[in-house]
Amino acid sequence: MKATITHNSQIFHVDLSKPIDISMPLTNTDANPIAWYLDKPEINPVRVGDWIGKVSEGKSSTNFNNIAFNPHGHGTHTECLGHITRDFYSVNQALKQFFFTAELITLKPYEQGDDWVLTKIQIMAALEGKTPEAIVIRTLPNDGEKLSRKYSHTNPPYLDEAAATYIRELGIRHLLIDLPSVDKEHDEGKLLAHKAFWNLTDVNNPNADARHETTITELIFVPDAVTDGSYLLNLQIASFENDATPSKPILYATNQ
């Protein structure tokens, strides 16, 4: 199904029958990716006395599961600045529009001491002067293992503070990345990239120019077959009143 979409006075021609899903599925198996020292998600039928909410058990006409998971550690999720503030801010209130121009770039983390980082220079070069509303960062190597990787205690690559500042200064509102965090796993709570992107100088009393309507989406997966370039992003979220929610970012190739 081909459609013509007008967004911010720009006209995009997209084929809605060819979505590029860059989210990761959530399962209760060992195949689920895990970060932040958690166990795998739990998906279990409700049990009330002898009744089991599972058709295959012969006790119910419906499947009726409870699901226990953490959005930050168990898969693709979108978060707002409420993730790091003392006061509560909901991503469901922060994100009120869902289509954005997006640029997909692929970066190889740069070795810096014991760390691997993504730098401002790399992002500047990859964007080639473009200023999309959203940036989608795919890191190398980009193997299928990312779909089930166990990130805890592995010191994954992260975004340099200057790179996050640069992304903010370009006016990019939505940052998507295939890592468990834009920040270093053990950083003594500094959260430099989060704070730089959200322009947050005081987590106890957010400054007036903190970026409440911008988001960070982590633990995406972009297959190698998807080429770098410009896309239309549909950032789909579940309506959780929480600092973060499971999300399903979808890219559409465009022909303006």
C-alpha cells in the first residue's frame, strides 16, 4: 500500500506494505537480550485455584498470561528525561507525535583506553550536514547475536558526551541506538550522554530549557540489509505512564 504523507510541509511517498521493524521481540526464553543484571522476562499463565489461563492445559478457553519484564533491560524501549530526574516525568506524556524524518548511520566504535566509544567526529562525518528529526545509530560489528546478547558486566560501547551534545545542538529530537545505553555501563552515576542530549543540568530541579519532548530509544536492531540513509520513522510506544516504555520503531524508505 503506497501512501503520500505530508509532514512539516514536506511530502513523502512511502510504501506502507514495506515496514522496516528495528525493534527486538520480547520473549521468556534465553534468546531474549538482557542488560542491567536482570534475569530473563517471565510470561506465565494466570492461576486461580485449579484454573490455569492456558488453552493447551485444558483448563481455559483463552490464553491469559501475566508478563513481568523491565523495559530498560529486556529489549527495545523509549525513554524520556524522567529516566534520570528526581521528579516523575512520563514518556507517554513526552511523546505526542509519532512520525519523524530520520537518518540511519552506521558507526564503528573507537577504542579509547578500556572503552569503545562513538564520537562527535564520527557522527559529523556520517550525517554529511543533514539535520533530521531523529538519528538512528547502528554499531559495528552488527551480527545477529545482538538479538540475544547478555550485556551485563561487558562494558558495551557508548556515546561520548561531546557526541550527545552535538546531536542536541543539531536540533535532533529523537536518538535511537542499538546499545543498552547511550552511557558507559559503570560511570559512577554521571550519565553524561543522557544529560547532554536532554540538556539537563540539574536532575533535582530540571532547568527551563531541558528537552522534555525528546526521547532516547535503546536496544534497537537494524539488519545489515537496511542501507544507511534517509527514512521516515514511525516511533510506536505502549501507553505506559512511566519514564520508559517498550517501543516498536518502524522505518519506511522514502521517495520525496
